Amino acid sequence: MIRTRLSNALRALTLVGTGLSLLGAPLAAQEPEPIEAGVAPPFGRYAPGVDVLHYEVEIGLGYGTDWFAGRVDVHVAAEDDGPVLPLDFTGLTLEEVAVDGHPARYDHVAGVLRVPLEAAEEGDRVIVTVVYRGVPDDGLILRPNVHGAPSAFVDNWPNRTRFWLPSVDHPADKATVNYTVHAPAQWKVIANGAQVGAPVSAADGAIGPDGERLTWRWEVGVPISPYNMVIGAADMTVQTVGLAACGQAPASRRDDGCVEVTYWVFPQDVERAEPSFRRAAEMVDYFTDLFGPFPFEKLANVQSATRFGGMENASAIFYSEQAIASGRNIEGTVSHEIVHQWFGDAVTEENWHHLWLSEGFATYFGDQFFEAADGEESFRRLMGESRQGVINSSDVERPIYDPAETSLFALLNANNYPKGGWVLHMLRGIVGDDAFFTGIREYYGRYLHSVADTEDFQAVMEESSGDELDWFFSQWIYRPGFPTFDVQWRWIPGEGSTGTVEVTVRQIQRDSWPTFRVPTEIALEGPGGSSHHEIELLTREEVIRIDGVKARPSRVVLDPDGWVLKGDGGR
Ligand SMILES: [Zn+2]
């Protein structure tokens, strides 16, 4: 996702205040207190003994109502005899819990609905049904949109799915999902996956608030993480950008094998949105060439109530409604979120603490689209902005992989975004384009529709490059900071006009940060052109002698092509 700008954050806070007043409604009175969102769970297997395979979700929405109704069949595989299914579920009223159609015993404490599957043996499949309703405290945002019209949008990251959908709310338990949504007739409903048929009149007695409603169906045929599971419903206008990834989209249900790229925005914002989404299909094609086949059924870009600038929900990216309504061009966000379809959504970090595998990738490759489309200067500028984002942040006093951080929201930091992006850039500089992109494609193919952690990624890059990369990941992922160099040089005249350039490179970053091992180059620039010399920095002070230099250089530049993340140093 793209982190929210401060102005949006403040606006969101105001709206939270408005939402709280709704708790006075009669329905809410009987609802359990919601848990606090964004608290990191203990490491290790999240829900031992069970594996969710599929969610069959039914949601009933009303026009401008503050409540909704839900029903879900959770299809579970037992991995032990008699396991307990721990469904995350908070702040709503439970109406019914059943196991294979029979009323079930359960307890519901501190946001976890525990359903014993006593009769299940290892390998059995069980369907657990939960029926519920209420005023959601989070996760499903029911409120007027930026233009004052009623709307309903899901916003889950990091673990807020549980506020509207009983689920094993952890990125590692991926499942397929089908949605049946009863929504006011004047709304359109978007969700992950492929739409199944046209909407039909909702049946009498369909769950949720009364009113003239239509029933929409969407199906996701590949497993996705619960934080990616979304629906959105409002009066929206759908615009088609084009077709992409033709023949390179195994999940597509279209006869032509393409992915349809669309945007769904409020009617008032159609024209304002166009520049942001104009190149979205081109982006999908570009990244398909770079990474491998597009992983999902389609790609919708949706103006929504997400608290983030953009949220990469699989095949249904949600963007800040304020950002789009402002008329600002958010192409940079669009490119970033589209990269997430591959990295984050299709290959997902095993737990939140490996977030750089999602956000670092989206930051770096998102910028690469603009190199390909708009030229290298765009890319250099974006990498420069990323670098500033790192060196001006106090986040870098912690390592990228920071298991001590217990707030999942705090992981949306300069380490996982720009520094993670720079780690990829440096890795590419060290192993070279061939090994780097071969490794990226292999990593994508190997962990497609599954999860991976940093060690998995390192192992693939070691295979593709043939290099041992412990030193690289150790200093950049598991330790804090970045190097800052002080470079001094002098000219030592030799025989005739030739001489020696002696360069002293000192690493002057704080002592508590690592001494970085940095393979790089020194450029000697002079009237006759420039020459590049490969070096490797290993200690806090290195003296490098370059002999046989034809003329005194006018300038000596460390890392002339900008492959190394570094602080603003002396000379
Ligand atoms: Zn992102």
C-alpha cells in the first residue's frame, strides 16, 4: 500500500470520531467490545491444526445504514484429530455457529471465536458456518463518501478483516473466496476475482437491511490472504482502460485470455481520475514481462474509503477517495499497487514482519515502470526521493526485519518502503541484471499463491547468482543504518605525465551501525573523459591506489552510477 499523507490521516481521525457516535444505536448495545487492531501476534504457526481452504461469504448491505448482516461458510481442512478452529472475529453480534450444518459449541473471547471440531480427523474437510450482524467498528467502512453519498468499503490491512468477516486473519492462511453481496439497487459492487453473471434482484428475506437491493456475485479461484479479501459498494462509474497480459493470465476467465483493467470511481470524479489510470493496462503488461504471468482474474482500480493512499487488494486495488477527488495525479501509487499484485498479493510475506518483501518490491519496481516509460531520469529522481526518505528517517535506527516491533501499523516505515527498495537496487547492482531478474522471476514462480520469508528470497537469489549473500542480507536486512562515506584523494605524480591517484574512503556513519561491505566503483573524471575502477570497501578506512593514471583527474567520484544507498558524506 501507499502510506497515508498526514492530511488524510487527520481527516480519517475526524471520521472515526463520527463513527463512534453510532455506537449508541440499539444494535450496537449488545455487541462485544472490539479488540485493538494492529497488535502483532506471537511468531510461529498462527492457527495450528487447521487450514482454511475456502470462504463462502454472504453480506447484506443497506443504503446509508450503519449496520450490515453477514454469513460465512468456512471450509476447513483438519491437520490434526479434533482440532479447534480459532476464527478472528470482533465487535459484532453472533447469531449462529454451526459445524457441517449442526449447531455447534463455541466460545468467543477477546476477539477469537473458538469452534472445536471434535469429530474431525486429520485430513477431514469441515464446513463451519457463522451468522452475524451489527455495526462494524472497523474493517467494513459504512459512511458517506467524499461527496456525501452513502458507501460501503472494506479496508483490512493489517489484521482488520476480523471486524467484518470471521476468518483466520493472518497472511499465511490463504484461501479461495466467493462473495454474494446484497446491496442497494443504485450501487455497484466490486470485489476480488471474477464477477459471476449480472446482478439480480435480491431474494425476499436476503440478509441485511430492507430496501430495493440487487445481489452481486464474485468468485476468487486462487487462494488469497484474508487481508486482501474486499468488497466495495457505492454509486460508481466503471471505465475500461484496456486489456492486458493476454495469454499471460492463467486465472483469467475471458475467452481471449486477457486481464480486463478498469477503474471504478464516483460519478463526480470520472474525469479527474482518468490521468491516474490512463497507463494502468500498460503497467500490467510491463510487469507481466518483468515478473511472469498476471496472477488474478482481472484488475479493478477503485476509489474507496481506504485509510491508505492505496491498498493493493488482490485484483481490486482500493485508492484513497480524497486523493482521487482532489484531482491529483496518483500514477506513482497506481504503479506501486499494481506491482503488489505479484509481490504482496500473489507471493505474500509469511508474516507481517517480512513486509519489505511486499513494500520494498512495490516501491522499487513501481519506480521502474517510469524508467521504462518515461526515461532513466524519472527513475533516478524517484530513487533520489527514496534515498532522502531513508536518510531523513529515524526508522533506520532499527533494522528492516524488526521482530521486536509489536505494532503492525508501525511497520509502515522507511525501512520496509524506501530502504527495502534500495536493498533490491543494491542487490541488482551486485549480482547484475541477468541474475537479478532471473532470481526475481524464479522467486515469483516458486512462491506463487503461497508465502515466503526473507530467507526464502535470499536462497533464490543465491541460486540465481551463484553468490553467497549472507553478508549482504545480514548488513542490510538484519542490521540498522546505512553507510556514510568521507572520500579524500590526492595526486601523486609519477614518470612523465602519468601518476597515481590515492583515494581514502572512510565510513563515518555512527559506530553502532555496521561497517558496510560495499562492492562499488571509483570514477576518475578528467578533461579526457572518465575511467571506472572496481573496488570493494570492507573496513572503516580504506586506502585505494590507482596507478598509471594518464593525467591528474579533476574529480574523483565514489559510486558514480548510484548503486549504493549512502548518507550525505564529505566529498
Ligand atoms: Zn505498498
